[in-house]
Amino acid sequence: MNLTFKQPAKSADTNDLRPENSAGYLVRDTHLLFAKALRDRLQSHQITPGQWYFLRALWDEEGLSQRELSRRVGTTEPTTVSALRLLARNGMIERVRNPKDRRTINIFLTDKARDMRSELMPVAIEVNKVATAGLSDDEFDQFRALLQKVRENLSMEDAD
Amino acid sequence: MNLTFKQPAKSADTNDLRPENSAGYLVRDTHLLFAKALRDRLQSHQITPGQWYFLRALWDEEGLSQRELSRRVGTTEPTTVSALRLLARNGMIERVRNPKDRRTINIFLTDKARDMRSELMPVAIEVNKVATAGLSDDEFDQFRALLQKVRENLSMEDAD
């Protein structure tokens, strides 16, 4: 998280896996900083990043099953279950057993959680603005394109 | 994790926070794919990504305190304590109470864990190679530079 960079390596030698040369390390560290910036801002709304990712998925589409939510948020099912339990306790979601398939539980937002969207999305927008400050439009596009390329590489692997 | 991309947005409008436009979202998703690729490969070595990050920090420098390890790995202290407990149970680390400051516990690797470095580092190198396949040297350098810029932006914020 607070990695001190020495002299930046000049060339992209993927065998030299000092942290500052490791794409995986840099991506993880960047993710942790994003999560911290988000956590700091969500605190006053009594929302943790753990809950945030589920809210965000449900704002996009309600009625998802627990399994589908796990897939979209990228969490294991036990993590999903405990995040959803917390959201239910805070009156943010309702878990509804699917009448056609009793093993499936579908997740719906409460009005309270639906209303929070307009309050909370600006928080995420602000974090992204802070993070990408000073990047030109071209650089931002390139950043997304490179992340997208890396995601594709790792996803192909995933399908093996 | 398995985000389906619609039409990619053309311009870098940071107010348009569809997932494919959110740097934070893309970084998190990329991180999750890295962690999965690592987890898949570490499984046969009986190491979880949660343990991996601590091993990696300790391969760089032994004798760190629990607090310092938490800072370097970017985890909360409870997470650190439970990861270290598991590593101790597997005979990978020794926790030594600091003779000069009884409240501090310093963490050292066992010979077994030290020896695993040469076995496990190639795993991380391979994951990075898979992830950055098809990127030119320039693109790889730019990827690191952009991540670095975003990290700096978020770290400055951190210091507020």
C-alpha cells in the first residue's frame, strides 16, 4: 500500500519481478488505494466498500440471484451471503425466495436503497476524478484500453 | 468479474460512470482476475493469495513487525494476524517477541518458506506474462506509468 519506489526500471523486463515491475502488484496496490478512497467517503453514509459493490450491481439490475450477484461482484458465495445479511439488517435489500425455484433467492432493493443511488453515485464519480486527475482524455482512454487488454488476457486463461 | 461490455464509450467522460468507464471498477476487476490466476496456480503449493502477499513481503525483508507487514501488504491488522496464524501453523513463519519492545512481534521466515521463494516466484512471473501478453514494451511502460500516476493521485489524497 505504501510501497516506496526506488529508481523506476527502464525497460519492461517481465522476468524482473520487483514490485514496481509487476503489473499484478501495481494493479492490486492501485485497487487498495481506490478502495480506501471509497471507504473514507462512504463512512459518513454507513456503507462499507464491501456493501457498495453489491449496491452498485443491484442499482444496475434488481432481482439477481445470490449466485449471479457473486459472479458480478467477483466475491465468493460466503462473502456475498454475509454482505447481503448486513444490507438486509440495514434495511437496504429484501431477499425473496424464487417461487419457481425454491433453492434460488432473488435480491431486491428497498426504496431506501434505491433512493441512495443519487446520493452515492457522486461519491464514486468523485473518487474516479481524483484518481485520474491530470490524465488527458487520450491517456484515460489508453488506461482503460490497457486494463481491458489485461483483463481479456486473464479472462481467456480463466476459460481454460 | 465477468462484466459484459456493451459498446465501449468513445470519450473519457468521468461523469458517465458506467462500469466500463470507471477506472476504479476496471482496476478492481483486473485485480480480481490477477488474484484468481494466482490462486489457481498456488493451489497445488497449498498457498492462498492471502498468504502469498505476506510471503512476498517477507522474502523482501524479514523481521518486519505485524504493523509494518500490514502497511506493506495493505491489509488490516486483524487480517494480518489471521494470515500470519495460518502461515505459522504451516511452518512458514516464526513470530518473535521483540526483546527491546515487548509489545512488538517481529516476523521471520522458516527455512522451508525461504526455500519456497525460488519455487513460487516463477508463478508470479508467469501470471504477469500471461496478463501482459501482446503488450509492446512501450505499452507495458505506459501501463505502469499510468498506474503509477493514479496511485500518486490517490496517495496524495491519502495524506490529507
